[in-house]
Amino acid sequence: MSLDQLPDDHYRPTYEDIHISIGQSARKIKDEFDPDLMVAIGGGGFYPARVLRTFLKKPSALDPNKLRNIPIQAIGLSLYEEVSGTSEGQIGNEVVRTQWLDAKTVSGHKGAAKLEEGKDAGGLLGKNVLIVDEVDDSRTTLQYAYSELLKDVKHAIANLSDDERAALPPTRFAIFVVHNKEKTGGKRGTLPILAADLPKGADKIVDGVSEGVRYYTTQDTGDVWISYPWEEEDIVEHNRLAALAKKLQVNQAK
Ligand code: G4P
Ligand code: MG
């Protein structure tokens, strides 16, 4: 759907629109990155991460005929919302951690490979980690999430024994957002985004970690306001307005 002529400057994707577009992006993500786990940024990233998981199942190591869901870890970051205990100066300027991964979730528990699959606590080390949020607006939140997770992973790798480090596969990061809002003045936050056509495995590994991130979105939008269905109290009205906007566009295109 073209976003040039929105009746009231609100873009209203429906649950179904979002589900379908996530499914389409999932194919590319699976081919190029094949995540082992996701880190969802709450609250906006939770619903997209859960839907995406449906399309990213992997064969079980215990029974290759079975497909299993990949784990979703959760972090809580808030940019615009007031959080108790923060000064006014922090609000809107800084990212506030409301929830983070503990050291064991980053490094994994010893003997985790023996735990039941899907319930294991294998950590982020040596994995393809997909960071998920609903919208990349100023990019501040994503810059923070990526750089802090990277720091935690590097710290955990430094704490391994030489043998453990030598046996560890590379840790890679990618980002998925449902919508990326393009900004005329550029984004406030920055990310070391890898070239979209970089072949699988062609990234540079430094000290066990891939340099840069693959970046995926279902849609680049302009600087419009996106009304997400999960934010609406009246979902019927949301769907009605979404259908109206689509109809209007079809008529204008005639
Ligand atoms: P960024 O500016 O650093 O990129 O951060 P982010 O994309 O996370 O945007 C900051 C907050 O503003 C987020 O809420 C995000 O959901 C919200 N936001 C930005 N643009 C839009 C938009 O077009 N529509 C809607 N509905 N929300 C938008 P948050 O603090 O992360 O809260 P939560 O909903 O994730 O709990
Ligand atoms: Mg959010």
C-alpha cells in the first residue's frame, strides 16, 4: 500500500497485514541469517517476534524430522515513556532499561546442550541472534540494544577458557523491525548495517563476533504515524479505518 495519500496521516496496518508481511520477510531472514534465537525488545517487539517465530522453525538436533521453535528472550527498553526513578532529563534523551538479560542468559548454562531442546538455556554465545522490534524510528533504541548486547557477548567470550573460546562458533547479530521510518534529516542513532547483498558467511569475524549487523524490515515508511493493531482498544474501528484507507487508494489509482 502506498503511504503517500493517507486520509488522516495515520498508517493502519491490520494484524493480517503484519502477519503476511512478517511471513514474507521471514523467508529472506531464514535464507541469509537463519536465527538460533531472538531477543525481543518489549513491549512493541513482542508480538512481531512471536509471529516471526512461526516462520523460523529449525530441525530439532534430537530428532531432525521434527521442527522446533527457536527461543525468544526478552529485554525491556523505554525511550519516550516515563519510568519511575528516572529524572526528567533522562526522558526522551536516554534509553532506560526496564528489563535485561542476566549473565547466564548471555553466556549459557554449563551442560545446557543436554537440557531438553526449546527449554534450554544455551545463551547467546556462538549463536545467530536476531534483535526484534516493531518500529525503527529515531534508531536510538536499536543502537542501544545492539551495542549493549554486543558488549555483553564480548565480555562473556573474554571470560571463557582458551579451549572454550577456540571451540565456540562465531556470534552474529541481525535486526528485524516491522517498519523502518525513513527520516529526511537522517536517524539519531547509528548501526553498522551490512550490505544487503553480502553473501552468507562473507561477514568478517573478529574475536569470535561478526562485524556489523544484517538489517531486515517488511517496509520502509516515510515519517508517518503508524497505528499498530495491538495498541488499539477498538480493533473493529481500526480495521474499518484500515479498509477505508485501502479502498480510497484503490479508487485514487483508477
Ligand atoms: P527509536 O526512536 O529509538 O528508534 O525507538 P523506537 O523506535 O522504539 O521508538 C520510541 C517509542 O516510540 C517506541 O515505544 C515506539 O513504539 C514509539 N513509536 C515511534 N514511532 C511510532 C509510530 O509510528 N507508531 C507507534 N505506535 N509508536 C511509535 P516504546 O517506548 O519502545 O514503547 P513500547 O510500545 O515498545 O513499550
Ligand atoms: Mg518498544
